Amino acid sequence: MKFSADKIVFSSNKIEDKAYIDIESQYLKTNLNELLFENAIIYPALINSHDHLVGNWYPPAVTKDKFPNSHIWVEKMKDHPTYLDRNQYWINDGSFILTKEKEMILCKLGVYKNLFSGVVAVQDHAPNQSPDYYESFPINVIKDYRQCHSLPLGNWWGGGSAEEEFAKARGNIPFIVHLGEGIDEITGQEFSDLKKRKLLARNTMLIHGIALTRSEIEEIAKVGASICWCPASNENLIGHHLDIQACLDFGVNVVVGTDSTLSGSINLFAEMKFSHDNFSNVSTKDIFDMVTCNAARALNLPREYGSLNHSYSELLVLDNSCDNPFDNLVNSESSKIKLLVHNNQPILGDREYLEFFNYTENDYSFYSLGQREKFVIGNYQKLTKYINNFLSYEKTFPYLP
């Protein structure tokens, strides 16, 4: 079937007006030849390169005071009202086995946070879980990676040493580590430590990188490693940021992550907007690449992710509210999603477009957003009902409609 729209952004360097893309899906009704999206732009679906799905409680566990490094915040937040509020539902016992019931409810909430912002693939930075964990979600929670929490704290939350995890990555799947999340001497030494321990390679993805110097960023670019930028979280905790200009100057493969809502933004739409509003040197085209092709490269995703081609099915259709398609994306929000397709299947959008697919109604939830009737795969209301019943009061998560 042809999906037609005002514009199709196949990649940041290939945009076509009044175009169409051929979509092959067993879910599409066979008696239809074309689906026309009026006043719409079609994009590759988005990728969130850093989240902690179990940590998307609200509001953020932050204060007016900033911290010299995030390790101090990890301890300080344990006394924060938000953390204590979450303790009424779930106490982190340090096991980080996320397949247990309460943990899975939280992780599914985190998945919906991503889904409602056009995300079809998310990197959940946690110790590697059993296969059934990654099979439990309606989007791609990326399973092929190795990780270390950070070099100063080690893998206190599970997994092997940084060296053991790096070796298991075999130079192929991502090796992911928080690095330089601060402005003090401890975080300033982390990159040197990373190199001494021979943990820097093309498949390394460094999260945050606030403490990185310009020369260190140049080294990262030469190796071909990636840096995940989480500006809202960095502002909330540290009040300082990655030298994003140096990253652009040296051509580092920069990706964007939301972090969890305990420290970061509401969702990827909010993160992109924060980046655009606060960093005038970063273009909306740059941001588009950071949440599509750059992320697909950093996370070693299949070719279906990060760009569009005929028959590819990871796509996002948004209202066309701005002539510049990159500005349009960065200033979008959940209500403007006309359709989100993952693995050939419609998973979110305006209900009118669901009628072009063969679907089972019980597989979806339906809700209103403004004047628009919407659908989403699964039943996110059951998750909030479970939590509310447990707490005996109504808990609000603003990333849900």
C-alpha cells in the first residue's frame, strides 16, 4: 500500500514533497491501494538511546541545589519526597531483577512514556535481563548490549566488571556506561580511566559526558564511539552540560536520551524541545539525526531503524504544523501523532487510521486527546489502576494521556 503525505523524510538528506512510501504489512487491508495522510509528514520512527524504564516515577527527584557529580545525587535522592513516594509502591532492594510483578508494571509504564512520544526502540540502561523481559513490550526494548553503571561505582546494580562486560560485547553490540556525569575531579578522571582500562572502542556508548574536555571529545570522534546527550537531566542534576559544540566540530556520533523522569524530561518530544530551546548551535536537523540514524548506528539496530525506505515499516506520521520538517518534529507532541507503526503493526495514532488495518479491538485501548479519538496498543490504564489500587490514591504520570 502507498502511504502518501505532504512530505516524507526518508533521511535528513532525502526529503520528498507530495510523496509516497510503499508499505508491506500483513495487517493492512488488501482491498486498499493508498492511504493519504492530509496535512502530514512521514518520518522514521524515533529511538530513545537512554532511559531507565523502572525509574519513570514522577515528579523528578531534584532540588534547586546542583551536585558536583551524579553519584552524590544517587544517595541524596533517597530522602527526596518523590523517592519516598515511590517506596510506598516499590522499594529498590538492589537486585534489579525487573521481571517481577511490581518492577514489570513500572517498566511497562516507562515503555508507554516512550511510545506516546513516537519511540519504537529504547535502550533501557539496566543490568541485562532474561529474554522474557525484552519480549514483554509492544516496542523494541533493545536486548543486545552490555553495560556498566559507571567506572567509579562499578556495576553495583548487577552484571560483571566493566572489563568483563566490554569483553562480552565482542566489539559488536553496544557497551554502555555512564561517564563524566559531573564537574568535579572524580568525574574529570573517568575518561582517562576508561582508556587505561581499554574500554574505549567504536561500540562504546558513553552516557552524559559533561566532564569531557574538547581534546577527549576529539579522541572519541577518532575512535568512532558514541556519546548520549541527556541535556534536561544534566541541567536538573548538575547545571552543566556536555560540550556539544566540540561534538559537532569533531563529528562525534551524538545520540539523545531522556534518562528517567526521576532526573530527566517527560518524554523524547520534551527532550528534543529542551535541546532546541537551550542550545542554539544545535540545529533541528542535528536533533533529528540524533534520534534516528545516529541512534541506530550507536545501538547497532537493523536497517529498518533510523531511516525510511520502501517496504520499511518503522515509521511515524505527524501533523504538518511547520514548513521545515525538522522544526516540525522538534516542536511536536503526542496529540499530533497521526500514526506510529512498529514491526508492520499500528501501535498508536488517530483511530480513523486504524480502520485501514486488520486488527483485534481487544488488543488496543481507546482514548480522546483534544478533539481527536486515539488508539494505542495494549492497556496502559490497567497499569495505573494497579498502582492506584496499591497506593489507595490516584497517582499522575504526565507522560500518559
